[in-house]
Amino acid sequence: MRISELRLLDIVNIKDGRRLGPIKDLDLDLERGSIKGIVVQGASRSWGFFGGRTEDILVPWERVKKIGVDVILVDATDLPEFNSLVDDRR
């Protein structure tokens, strides 16, 4: 699978089925030649024309549980960035 194909997949939290969004970027360890994590774009905070965005969510690679045809399943329940995103949406 190519990185360009990964960017087309949605990220879904396996604990609650919540869609986190598509991959925005990969966090790479160039010295080791490995993936450290995936970066998911934060959701917008307001409804206005100039609506701000929250910080991007970094999901460590060890939290990726399964890469499927349409989605990437991750365990993001206790990540601080994810918890604040859930609280903002309520």
C-alpha cells in the first residue's frame, strides 16, 4: 500500500466507532526508517466563515490496530488530544 492510498482512508476509533477523519500526515523516524504515528486533522471549533481548527491529533503507530480496505482502526480513547476533541463537540 502506498502513502497516497493511505490518505484516502478514514480513521475510526475502535472503542466508540467515532470517525476521526482522514490522514493529514505521517510522523516518520527517518533514522530508523519507521512510522512513529499518523496525524489526523482536528475538527473545526466554530460555525463561522473564519472558523478556527483545533490542534491536529497525533495517533502513535502502536495504536493502529488494523488497516482495512476503507478504514484504519485505531485505539484513541485515552489520548489527551482526542478527549479534548470529544468534549468540544458536546
